[in-house]
Amino acid sequence: MQDEGSELEATVGRKAERRSRSRREGRHTVWFGIGMFGLVGWAVAVPALVGVALGRWADAHYTGGPSWTITGLVLGVTVGCLNAWWWVQRAGLRRGAQKEDQDE
């Protein structure tokens, strides 16, 4: 009988802590999700545009040889995708840590 009471007490304590943390941190809204989607988009677009700009500059100054614009685009998109992957991993790790906290 005493085990049931202490188990109930522990469960109520965990739920109260979870509610308190939720109120403290707030819930993410749809706007937060749209903002994250935009952040990932910009994380790819900006390096791609910088790569194209540098490639255009290199093509204007170094004629002949490979197309530096295409090379800059490929490198920019690659860097942008790695950047977006980093942001998604960071958000996923944060969410995983929060889920583990809730499970405890």
C-alpha cells in the first residue's frame, strides 16, 4: 500500500514539473515552425548566392578554363545543405533532450 502511494506521489510530482516547465518555456506555435522552415531555406539560399557571386567575379577576372559560376554554385549549395543539416540536427537534439526529460 505504501508503494502505491509513493508511486502516485512521484507521478504527480513529474507531471507538475512538466506543466511548470511548459509554462516557463511556452509552446511553439505554427509561426515558430514557419520561421524554422524559412531559416533552413535561407541557410541554403545565402551560401548558394554567395557562391554564384564569387564565381561570376572569378569568371570575369580569369577567362578560359572551367566555369567558375557553376563551380561556385555547386560549392555554395553544398555548404548551404551542410548548414541546413546542422540546424535540423540541432533542433532534433534539443527536441530529443526535451522528450527524454518528459519521459523521466
